[in-house]
Amino acid sequence: MAREIERRFLVRDVRILDGRRGEHIIQGYLAKEIGSISTRVRIRGERAYLTLKSPKQGFSRDEFEYPIPVGDARQMIAQHCVGRVVRKTRYLVDHAHHVFEVDVFQGQHAGLVVAEVELPHEQTPLCLPHWVGDEITHDSRYGNFTLAEQAALLHAAATAAIAAPAAAAKPILGLPVAH
């Protein structure tokens, strides 16, 4: 069993990504119930993983991750994630002996840029870089599952609008981004 300990922040200065190469990530959620483990499938470059994550307790949670064939991951995302999919590009940025994973979201969440850093212990001191903004570790609006659910709702609303153009779909409120 692995324990994931991470903190997450909005990024206020994306210029730190200039000249860096990122890795495209597509991840979908197969199952999640409130207070229960979530099941995620992720394609990261030419690799794919099935991941189980428990609910957070503080900055920590259990995480179990297993490599799977990319073809299986594509099939799961297409047929079983019900539109609960997030697309992003991930960049790795070193700062003060830590590696920040900076995710630039695409699609409905374009403009949202989040940095996360994994720590060995919850009490690990962390020197924050100048380019991070507000901490969002405990703000569920920025969780990848919540973002994936929003993407599914937007997709369903768009599909309904095409099927019945006279029906006005209510917009989903956007998330604030760091400036």
C-alpha cells in the first residue's frame, strides 16, 4: 500500500513553464462514491494506469496504482467513464528540493493551472515558489474528480442542446483562477 501526501496550489505565473516540455494526460473516473475509494484510469504519454484512491485525511490518502495496457485504458475511458474525463498537460518544475507537478488543464477547464507537490510527511516544511497562488488542497472544487464530473455535465448539456435546441441549458459556474 502506498500513501500519497500532497498539497495543491493555483499557479499565478505560468511563465515558469516557458521552454519546458510537458506530458499529455487523459484521465477518466470509472467509479466514485462519497466517502469511498475512487477508481481512475489514466493515460500518460505511452503508459496507462488504473488507480484506486481513498478519501483524504488531512493531506494524506491511500493510493494503489497498477500499470495496464494502453488499449485497455482507452477502451475504459471511451466506454465506462460516462464523460467523466479530464485532459491536461503536466510539467515538472524543481523548486527547493521538491518537484512540483504543474497541470495545465484543457477543454472546459482551459485557463486552470494547478501545481501539486508530493511530500514524504504531512509536517514536511515546504518553501513555496513565487509563482504559486492560493492553496487549494482542501477545496474540492479543484479536485480532478469534480472537474471530470463538470466535464460530463457540460457534455450532457451540450448533447441535450443539440437534441432539443429550444431548451436552454444553465451554464455551470466556472472556477476562479489565480492571476
